[in-house]
Amino acid sequence: MRTSAQRTSAQERVRKAEAELTIAENNLERSAEPLRAQLQDHRAATLLLGGFVTGLALTLLPTRWWGRIGAVAGTVSAAAARSLLTPAFMGAAFAKLRDKKSSAVAPASE
């Protein structure tokens, strides 16, 4: 049976881990900001380059490789669809997207 001190210790570890995660997310967001701005400035060029690279890969890679890539992608997506954790992950992802959209569009104060 756990004592009160053990529960408190676990709660402290969870709070500490959440704080470290928040700091890491903020650091990652700050470090990705210049790249995001550069990609935003050159959006058309990025799309064209991505299409060119995709076409080049389709042309140069053998058909057998694409078959294997498709088989792996299908296997992974089928396993994810059967997983019991998929609804939880999708809910978390949608909640995160909704939070970002609602924070990006702040209501006007009257």
C-alpha cells in the first residue's frame, strides 16, 4: 500500500515532468520559428520543389520498392487502426489543433 509521501512524490515527479515538457515544447517552437518563417516566405517554391522531388523519386525508384513501401504503409496503418490507443491519440491531436486555432484567433475585447 502506498503512503501519502509516495503519492506526493509521484505527484511532484509528474509536475516536474510536465514542466520540463512545457519548456522543451517552448524551446522547440522557438528554434523552429526561423525555419517556419523561411518556408512561409517561399511557400510556392517549397511546393514546386516537393512536387519535383516526388516526381523524381517516382521515376527513379523501381516499382518493387514502391510496392514494398505501400505494403509497409498499409501494415502500419492497419495496426494503428486496430490499436485501442488510436482514439486517444486522435482525440489528443484534435484537441491540440483546436487549442492552436482558438489561441490564434483571439476574440476582440470590448
